[in-house]
Amino acid sequence: MASKQAASPSGNPILDIGAGDRVFDRPVRVGIVGLGRIGWCHHAQIIRQHGGFELVAVCDTQKAVREEVKAEVGCAAYASFGAMLKDANVELVVVATPTKFHQRMAIQALRAGKHVLCEKPSALSARGIDAMAAAAEAAGKVLTMHHNRRLDPDFLYVKEKIESGVLGKVFRIRRSVVGFARRNDWQTLLKYGGGMIGNWGVHLVDQVLQLMAGPVTDVWSDVNHFVNPGDAEDDLIALLRDDNGLVADIEMTSVNAAPTPNWVVLGTCGSLWIQGSTAKMKVYDPAELAAVTANDIPYAIGRQYGVIPGPDKIPWREIEEAAKPVGQYASYYDNLYEGIRHGAPLLVQPASARRTYAVLDRIRRGTGF
């Protein structure tokens, strides 16, 4: 097995690698195509440190990159994706190339009899996800997408609080990732599949949809390109409404310098908001709330505003705590291992991912992006 003396993974590796204290008797043998930031700096390092996976092959168009990885890891290195797919030692292919290649390469790997973990966005439309899912079913292989932010601590915290009922009936969710910063990599170019929708949009829409039980009936969006070079969008706002009346307000932008909560959740029994890693709630127990009825007369009693007689007293309870879940959750790669080796349900099944891409299609519609 390859050495575990690897660099620290980029991003938030705890979502993928977990505690790292399990012992696996039959590691899944992995080949990675695309050795850029996410392929090498994230997935390769997770695989080398997790214990349930072994990096046995890589593929990249850059000879210097192939030689560097081969020397460090001791694995096979291929210039041709087709050649790597012929390697019988590879069981799982991680597709970590630029967006425009994801769908084609994932299907190619599935048809070659490999399991596939595809980076996000895994396709440029929901129809692409359908094609990938059909290929996986025909091959009898595992297909999953790297929607690992279903394991974000703040998301799981919000999910637990909503499910607990402490907020009452939730009717509005605001999810934001904002900042004011420029970039000039391939993510700024539409010809490679770059842009805010595919980069952050997948994660935010995917998270929100896990909290919306019903089908999405309405989508409104405004998508723009303001400050970054290139031609891909760098600013997006979207409103989604499901058939239960829950409205999600999503903002992803590179042109908002104002401090903005990551989450705001509104319910009939109070509100929750998260700034950074700190969660705050202001809630009440409806059993402790005094009854108020409408005064059926067409003028303000005593020319006063609000509850008459007053003042109205809501028994607020204010809470401030770390935005971390109480429950225990398997890491992304733990779940993937169990799915491949033992047929366990995947955290990200193609059908659940398709729902996200269908909404992203509707966000894009009519915007030029």
C-alpha cells in the first residue's frame, strides 16, 4: 500500500477523511484523472491518508506532473485516460478534470467497469446526470458525486435544529456565501465550464434542497458577470419555493463586501442565524405564549399601535453556541467505502444529485449563463 506520508488535504478534509481511526482489510484501489488542485491537493491526499483506499494510478496530460506524482507515490502514471481504464488494478476512478470533461469521462470509466466518484459539477445539466446514471446502472457499478458539503457542520447543525421543531414551522431559509475577491483561473471561463453556478452553486443549492421536503415549484434567479476577468458569472441570487410554501433565498457572489450571515432560518417559533462558526437562536415555547386575538373594530384603540392592551410579552430564549451538530456522521470517504465494499446506501446517490442539477438548470434558464 502507498505511503501515508502525504500533505494536508486542501479544503475541509474532515468532511471526507473523517477521524482516520478505522482499520480496513481490503482497501479500494483508486485511479485519479486530473492532478490539479482538487485532484492532487484534495482527493489524492485523502486517499493516501484514509486507510480504506489505495492510490494505484493517476492520469494527467502534463508529463512533469505525472512524473512528480509517480516519484512521490510510487503508483502507475498514464498520459492517456483510456490506458488507465485498461489497468485492471483500478477499481474506482476519481474524475477531477475541468468541468466540461466530467460527464464524458465518468461515463467512459463506468463503461470500462469502474466505480466512479465525479467531482462537482458532475455535468452541465440534469440530462447529463441522467446519462451518467444510466451508464452506472448498465455497468452495475457505483456512481456518486462529490457533494461533500452535505456533511458541513453548519449545514448539519441547521438540519438538526429544523428537525427538532424548536423553530416551529420553517417558512424561509437564506443561504449565503459572499465576498469581494477576484480570480483568474479556468473557473472564470465558460468554455471550461467555469462560473459561480457550478463552483459554489452546486453546494448551496444541494444543501438547501436537503431541507426542502417537497418538489420545487418556482425558481427565480438573477445571474451576472461583474468584476472577474473571463466571461463566466461571478454573482448569483436565486429564490426557490417548494410545494409546501418553504422559500429558499440563495446568494453566491464575488462582489459583496458586506458581512453577511452564512445561514438565516425563519420559523413560526423564532429565528436561527449563523455567522462564521457561531450560531445564534432566538426562540420561544408556544405553550408559554399568551393568546392574542384580533380586535374587530376599524380604528386603533386609544390611537395606540401594536397589541392592545399591551405590552405583548414573548418569552424569548436566546442561545449562542458553536454551529456543530450533535449527531455522529460518517465521513464522505467512509460512506463511499461502505457503498463499494458492502453495498451501503450512498450519501450522494445520482437521483438525489439530479434534483440539484435540475434546479441549477432552471437557475441558468434565460440568463445567458
